[in-house]
Amino acid sequence: MKKYNGQTNISGEIIRKMREEKKMSVEEICQKLESMNVSMNKSQLYRVEKGKAILKDFEMTALFIIFDIDFSEVKNILRNGKMCRKTISCDTIKRRYREIS
């Protein structure tokens, strides 16, 4: 399996930060996913957040909807390579989104 900077996915960090910022537990996120007909247990979500599990496109879409993350913002962050060099805060994500809107 191919990896990017040692990680299976590069969205896990954003997902973890957003979950923590919204003070939501892994269990709460899994329940919300289930209500959207997306099956992911706590262990799978934990592995996604750690970059150890593949994140399917429909899972990523559901998670970004739960956290109200705009896909264009994620693209901007990845294009600028910010995820690779340092940890980013959710405030940074939101600020960058406002800058490109």
C-alpha cells in the first residue's frame, strides 16, 4: 500500500482536530456517521485519525459534512503543503477558508 509521509491518509489530522475542537467523542462521531448510513466503528475512526487506515471518499465526505469543513479549504491546505510540514489548528483552517472565499 502506498503511503504519503508515512501515513495511509492525510485527512486524519484535520478530522481529529475538528472533533476535538467541537468537543465530540469518537463514539458521537460514529453515531452521526451511522445516522448518515456510513458504518465506521470507534477503532476504525481512531485509526483514520492516526493516519493508519484508508479513508474512503464517502467516509471523508460524511466526516467533512459533520464538521462543516469546505472541500475547497482542504484542497488549499494540501496544495500549499501545510499538512506535511506542521500541525495546523482548526482556526487556521477556518481563517484560510475565509481568505479564499
